[in-house]
Amino acid sequence: MLNRRHLRIKAMQNIFAWHTTEKKDTVSSQKILMKSIDEVNQMYISMLALIVDVT
């Protein structure tokens, strides 16, 4: 489960990455942010599946 803290951290990382690049493309930055959030969500689901497998 993604809470506000995780989303805030991902958003700040994305804003920093966007700010430090030469090419300021908001569309690609948004895609990267959504991909990053999806990866965290998949990791959470994998961890839950691991708990089920262990027990």
C-alpha cells in the first residue's frame, strides 16, 4: 500500500530530477513518475506474496 509519504518522496525525487536536467519535458517526467509509483506498488504486492508463501 502506498501512503502519502511514499508518494511525496517519489514526487520530490521526480521534481529534483526534472529540475537538474537540461531538457524540461513535463510529459516524460510524468511518465517516469507513474512508472516509479507502479514499481513501488508491484514491490509491495511481491512482499505480500512472499509473506503468504512463508507462512
